[in-house]
Amino acid sequence: MRAAQQPLMLRSFFLSLSQNRDLRRWMEHSRLAKRLTRRFIAGNTLREAIAVCDRLNTEGILTTLDHLGESVTDPSEANQAREHCMEALRAIASRSLQSTISIKLTQMGLDIDEKLCFENARQLVAYASEIGSRVEFDMESSAYTDRTLAIVEKLHNEYGCVRAVIQAYLFRSEADIEKLNRELLPVRICKGAYVEPPDVAFEKKSDVDTNYLKLAHALLEDGASPGIATHDERMVEVAKPFPKDSFEYQMLYGIRRDLQRKLVREGYRVRVYVPYGDAWYPYFMRRLAERPANVLFLVRNFFKN
Ligand SMILES: Cc1cc2nc3c(=O)[nH]c(=O)nc-3n(C[C@H](O)[C@H](O)[C@H](O)COP(=O)(O)OP(=O)(O)OC[C@H]3O[C@@H](n4cnc5c(N)ncnc54)[C@H](O)[C@@H]3O)c2cc1C
């Protein structure tokens, strides 16, 4: 096996573990696992997540709250997920937090009934618009791209206050960005975190990076309030020549905190994605897949603390 293949194999390994239901059940109920994951998950409750947002806002960092969860299979679970997100919006309003929320449409019932999913998302966007916040629609695997964009576009036309996510690893993304730019629909650009077949996505990291730079540039030139979501300093540099109030950087809670603070000191807008809740396992596994060295990092910190 060539050395260059090792990170790819580890990535696939962690992504396949993210689908393992038994391990998920065990991890999400384990106190030990909770301690291990504290670095990347703000807490199990909204209260813990709000405390994190308060602290970040005080440091001049904007936030987006993500009540963890995806792929629900029952309408009552989808409605419950909507209520959790509504509670987060109410907390944002009552504490005047500089925060949006991020949601996944499979959490709102996309796999069960598209009408139910749309209505759940609509209620959240309507309330976000009332309180001057925003709903950011995370992008899941390519099986959901068309349906997700259709819902986001409809809500954009009705309310504004949404942001779509486009993944640089997909071949289709350039055309999607051209369309969303024409509609002045805000976009978060990220590299992409799911396993995709080779007929829809670039396989080589260098190709994904090249496409990211190209798409970020298109958003910065012609888009509306883009979110440049990355921890990669080469990708961060592409936005620096553009006016500081025309875009924001977005990063994940617990990752490259040094870079987050440096950018704020330099006068850039930075938003941190703050995940919380009991259903943290798939999110956590995707973070390990991106950087398998995190396993060593977490274990070392665990023993240090
Ligand atoms: C705010 C935000 C929202 C996102 N939303 C989505 C979404 O909706 N859909 C989706 O598919 N993906 C989403 N992602 C994930 C994204 O697609 C990438 O998988 C992830 O950001 C890693 O890519 P990178 O740009 O940081 O670059 P990489 O090339 O992966 O990493 C560059 C450098 O960043 C640091 N780094 C990156 N990841 C980690 C990590 N897990 N732990 C520690 N250090 C790390 C390391 O120093 C690494 O060398 C989101 C990412 C962010 C920041």
C-alpha cells in the first residue's frame, strides 16, 4: 500500500464506522465517550450550547447552533427536532445572541415526507425572519442535493434569511453556484464530508482543493454574503483581498481555535458552528474521518485532563 493511500483508507474506515448502529448506541450512552468528545461537541443540552455561544460572542465570534441529529424515520421525531431548533431560535432571540441555526433536512423528515419536511423548515425560517436570525441548511450526501436546494430556494423566495451549503467535491457544484449567485441566495462553501461515488465527486484531495478555490472565488465575486467554511489556511487566504464585511469565515467548534481568534483580531467576521445534543455520534465520526490524527489528540488530552 502506498503511503498516500493510508489517509484515504482511514477516512473510509471512520466514515463506515459512522453508520454502525451498535457502536453508535454504545458511544452515545457512554460517559467515557462523552468526556472524550467534549472538544468537538458543545454539550448535550441547549443550555450548555448557549453558554458556549455567549462566550464566543463575547470574544467577537459569531455562532451557528446545530442541534445534532439526522435521518429521522418517524414524523414525531421530525416534529420534535423542529421544536428543538425552535427552542434554539427562542434562546437566540431572548439573549440577543449573534447566532443563526444550522439544520439538516433529513432531521426535519426529508426521508419520510417532503411536505412534512418543508413545513418544519418553513416554520423555522418564518420565526428566524421574525427575530432577525437565519437558518443555514447543511448539505448531506448527494442523494439529497436536488431536494435540499429546491426547498432552500423556495424559502429564500418567501422569507430571505436562509443560507445554502455547496460542497466543492461535487462535479455539479460550479453550476449550482452560478444559479444561486443569480438568485442572490447566500451560500456556505465547504469541501464536503460524505462518501460519494466517483461519477459525482472528485476523488483526489488536490482536485477538491482546486475546485474549492475556484468556487469560493465565484462566490466572493458574485455571491450574496458567502460563508467560507474551512480550516485550511490556503482556502482562507482566497477571501482575504475581498471587503471584510462582504463575507464571513466559518469554522467548527474546537477546530483551529488559534486561526479563529487570529482572523477576528485581523478584523474578519468569523462564525463558529456549535453542535450540541445527544445524537452526536455521526457528526463526531465525520470529524475523525477528516483528520484521523484526532484520535491520538483526543486520547492524549483525555489522559492529560
Ligand atoms: C462551518 C462548517 C460547516 C460545514 N458544513 C458542512 C455541510 O453542510 N456539509 C458537508 O458535507 N460538510 C460540511 N462541513 C465539513 C467540510 O465539508 C469539511 O469536511 C471540513 O471542513 C474539513 O475540510 P477543511 O476545509 O477544513 O480542509 P481539510 O483539508 O480537511 O483540512 C485542512 C486543515 O484543517 C484542520 N482540520 C480540518 N478538519 C479537522 C478536524 N476534523 N479536526 C482537526 N483539524 C481539522 C487541519 O489542520 C487540516 O490540516 C462544514 C465545515 C465547516 C467548517
